[in-house]
Amino acid sequence: MTHVPSRIRKKIEWLLRRAEGALLPERVLAEEGSHLDPRRALIKLAESKDEVERVGAAARVEQLNRTLESRRDDDRRTYLDQHGVAGIQRFHSRDGARIYSMSVETFPKHINNVYLLVDGETLTMFDCGSGMDTSRRDLALGFAGVRGLFAETARYEEVDWCVISHAHFDHFGGANLVKKETRARLAVHELDARVLSCFGERLVIASKDTDVFWRRAGVPDAERTVLIAMYTAAKSAFVAQEVDRVLRDGDSIGPGYKVHHVPGHCPGCMCLQVHDVLLTSDHVLSRTTPHQFPQAITPFGGLEHYFYSLAKVRRIEGVNFALGGHEDPMWDLRARIDAIALFHRDRLAKVQACCSRPRTVVDVARELFGEQDGYSRILALDEAGAHVEYLHQLGHLKIGNLDEVARARDPVIEYVARA
Ligand SMILES: [Zn+2]
Ligand SMILES: [Zn+2]
């Protein structure tokens, strides 16, 4: 399969979601979907023919156009079952839960999948978006779409449980609104509960630990100041939020969904098992290799935990398919896990080779990702740091400038491969 830059894929997916707005019931399009402007999106899709083909979406765009022309209910139903509409898609678990995936723009151009589980009388949300305006808008569209397209009666206000998959802002930032606007009880893994309930403290301490990590990584003072401001900026609107239930590995929540604790990507990261469907959040994603943080910033994070958790999820029996916190469904979860593990082994080998002479984490980040700025810079440093840390923990790297590190108060650390 040829590699398609994610920028192009995202652009086409974006246009498709908007264009599919034309399949929404009229009232939903007018009220909750007015931002979609499907007519314009269809024109843009037609103009982007080459890119549509590159991402392999030509057949779907054609099917969409045909469905819109035919106006037959059968065609609409078929399209809805195969692709969903405007980012709202339905799946079924073996034991009768209806699982709705809703695409939510949590940060500009950043899409999360928020799940609504309809199971007997119980409504459960898995994640709740960021709470930003676009996130609220898309959740409202999601619920309206679930009612209008799939004849459900589910309402946001009437959700019983909101289970937070992990304490990253795009997944939990909407928790204040959930508590204010719905009757839902909030549940989070015990290692992430503190991020919500002591949010101010957590933001301060995490930014201090991050600053130390960046200093040791070799990020200059001036740049660190800018990065720290960026790291904390979007999150300051959240108010500390008590949780109603803390979860542990093996717990059961809602109508009997099983919690699998998968530390690594985040300390309290969890997968939720809904019968034969595994909601994997950011632990396993269909295309992207989930982001890694050094344990130096977040205990219970880091590659060692992550590899362990990948192996743990690989062993879960009876999973027919998996749905991630972003991107597409995964029909072969174990194959995807293997691909991700292999990717990290390969990246570890690259880092090890890069450290044939003494290198800082900044050097390694540059080697892996080239020059980056803005938030990408933060992500590149985290990722490089996590790999360097893991190799160092296992004794494959050692500190190359130990005398200097011993003398200096604020040393920059250089790592070198052990012969
Ligand atoms: Zn995450
Ligand atoms: Zn995420």
C-alpha cells in the first residue's frame, strides 16, 4: 500500500463527513449540522479528485453521489450501514449493545471518536471530548444524528455513565460540561482520577517536571518558556472535577463492561470491553502509532509499560473488532498490535544507531522527526525521550558526559550506545 500523507487523508475525510451531511434528516442538518455545508463540500470533493483517489475514497464518494441522486431509502440505509453519516456510525456488539461512534473536533482539526453505548435502559458514554466549542457542537450533532438516523431516543442529558478512557484533554476536557448538563456519573481509572480532581495541581506539577525533562534534553531556556506556555494554554479553562467512581483493572462498569488497565500512553489509560468489542482509546489506533511519553514526566507511562500493555490486550479472548479513540475501526486487533510493537522495535534500533556518538534527546528528536515547531515539537521531544529513556533503563545506552553531569547543577544529558 502506498503511503498517503496524513494531511491529505484528513482533508478528504473532513470533506466526506461534511458532504454526508446531505444524508442527515433535514431538521438535524438545519439545527445541529448547519456548519457542515454539504453542498460546498461535495463541490470541493469533486475538485479534489486526485486526492480522493490517493486516499482510496473514490468508490465511497461515488456511492455518496449515487445515493444522493437516487433518493431511495434503501440506498441511504446501505450507505449509512457501511460508512455512517457525518462521522456518526453504528456498530453492534454480540450481546446486543448498540455502539455509536461520533466524530468530535476536540482541538482545531483534531478529531476524537466519542462513543455512546445504548444497552437496554443504560446509556454510557466513553470519553466526552474537550469541552471546546467545536467539541460541544459535534457532540450535539452526534446525539441528534443517533436519534434522527438510527431512530434511537438517547439524549445527552440522560446519559447514565461517562467513562473517561484516560486523562488527556481531548478525551476528558468535556467532563465539566457532562457534570453540569447531564445526570451522568463520572468514572475514571484510579491513576488518572487525580488529574481531574486536582487539575490545577496536576497542571503545575506536570509542567515543572516537563520543564526539567526538556532542560536535560537540551532545549534552550527561551524555547522552553514558549513550549511550557503552549503546553498549559488550552487546558486552563478546565475546573477541578470530582469523579463519582474510580476504576481498577478488572472492574465492571455500566451494564457489565469490563475495564482493562493499559498503562503506557497515559498512566490510567484503559480499554473498555463491550462484549466482543474492545474500545481501545489511544492504546491502539488503526493508523497512527500512539504517542509515547517518558516516565520521567508521567509515572506509569513510558515504553516499558506500553509494551506490557500491548501484550496484555493481545491476550484478551473473544474480541471480534476494536474501536479506537481516533481513526478507523480495527478488524484485526492482534495484527495491529503486532505492527505497532514492531514499529517501536524499529524506532528503538534507530535511536540506538543514532547514539553511536553522544547525543541529547533534542539531537535524537531531530534525527527521527527533522526540525519541528509548535505542538509538534513537544510531541517529538516526548516520543524521542520515551525511546531514549527505555534504552537507558535497559542498559543499552549510557550517559556519555557523566563528569559534566556530575558537576553541573542543570546538566544537559548526552546518551551513547554501550559497545
Ligand atoms: Zn491520549
Ligand atoms: Zn487521543
